[in-house]
Amino acid sequence: MAAHALRRAGFALALAALAGCGGGTTAPPLTPIQVPNRYAAAWGTAGAGDGQLASPAGAALDLNGDLFVTDAGNSRVQRFSSGGVFLAKWGAAGAGDLQFDTPQGIATLGNGNLYIVDSNNHRIQKVTRTGTFVKAWGALGTGNGQFNTPYGIALDDSENVYVTDQVNGRVQKFDKDGTYRMQFGTAGATNGQFSLPTGIAVDPGQHVFVLDAGNSRVQAFTRNGAYLLKWGLPGTGQGYFSSPRYIAVDDAGFVYVSDTGNQRIQMFWPNGAFIAAWGSAGSGNGMFQAPSGLAVSPATSLYVVDTGNSRVQRFTP
């Protein structure tokens, strides 16, 4: 079976399983498949120059294949070609427009605007693909539209914006202009609750996957916040996590998690069944030091922000 046909068939099967798990706890198993995720390229070194990185965090791809990376230690965003050629940068340390304090997640829909989590300024900034400021929203607090150390960000196909409000233990949903719509989740460890949620992603079926880092698990919801299922426990085995940071979904619905404390990437069916894992601690090709941001191209190249090694790595299943 061709790879794209396998992905479509697997996605249909896994979505059926996901749909049948409403209100469930752990996803039913599906047969794991062999996925030889191959190292393809890497770029970046530690520093503050063009193309250099300091504690890079989030990543997002546009339809041209350009990769946007939040260069958190340098308080900026950098833009690269799919091959790692430096294209542009913007941002500086501070709290004004296009200024950042530890930017984390970043998201875009097609070739539209970028949404950047300005984490320690407790807000979201919206900018154009060329780095022109559009607007910002958010402030420190617990009310609607307020944040306490937001982390991850994702968009659905209507450009609604989902943000993990980390210390407040919830997800907040906004329209594309930053108008508050709703929230889901409270601090805790039961179904639908969170402990320091980090990464967030929306799949082609418009399910919302939240990386519940403090509880070492992934939780899935509808786009209106109804709980569907969960998977994961603390540990080092298949489907176990240690301080996971970011999550991504490809165009076939497969789920990727940066299992940061275990220095690896894990891949799952959308119902949580384990498929594959790769990576180990180190600085060689395919090795990681605190992997974080993830972005997947339509051709299923996976970009991994290798934070501790101040670089981006690309893999091609």
C-alpha cells in the first residue's frame, strides 16, 4: 500500500476509534506500524546572529514551506526556508509591540498572520508573515482573556485561536481578532483537568489535542471543549512521557509529541495508540537536548526545535 493511502486508511480507522471514545479514559489499541523516521538535515548554532539561536522554543510552517521559530533567548522570531536558509527576523526584548519576553508557541493558518505566545508578558501577539505588528491581547490574571504564563497555541480551520494558559490550568479559545469565546479545563488530574498544560494542536477533524505536561499525558477534546479521551503516564516506555513540551498533528491526523525529558519524539495514532519513537540524548544527527517545538509539512517532513543544541532538525518518514 502506498504511504499516502496507508495514512488515509489509518486516519479513517483511528478517527472512528476516537469518535467512539467520548467520555472514555484511555484510547483502545491499534496495531503499531513501522515508521522509519530518517534524519534529513539540521541548522543553527548558539548565538545572537542571523540564523543563530538561544533557547529556541516553538515552530510553525506556512504553505511556502518557510519555518518560523520563536528564538526565546534572543526575544525574537526568525524565519527560515525549508532547507534552513535564514530569511528574516524581528523582535527585541521588552513589553511593547513586537517586543517579547520568552516567546514560546507560534501558529499560522496557510499563508496568513502569525500568532505568537509572548509568554512572560502574558499575552498573544498577532503579526504578519513579514513581521508587521497587527495587535496584541492578554494580561496577567485569571479572568477571561487573561493569562498566567501561556505556552502553546493552535488554530482551527476557522482561525479560532486556542491557547494553553499554563499556570491557570486551562485552555482559552478566541476568534482571530482576540475576542474571548470560551475556556475549558481547570487545575487537577481528572478527565478534562490540567496540570501545567503546554503544547496544543488541532487535527484535520477539528479535534483539539492538549499536552497535559504536569500529568504526563495527552488529552483530546472537541473544538467546543468536550472531553474525548486521554493517554500517557510518567515514565520512559512506549507512550509514557517526561516533561513533554509540544505536540503537532500532520495532514493525515497522526500525532507527534516532543517527549522532552526523555530526549525523543513519539508518534501516535489520533486515538493514542503508540506507533514509533526516535531520539536519544546527545548532539549528533537525530539526537536531542530538550526537544521542544514541532511543525509538520504537508509532505510529512517533521521539523523539531532542538532547544539545548540551539538548532532545528528535519526528519522525513
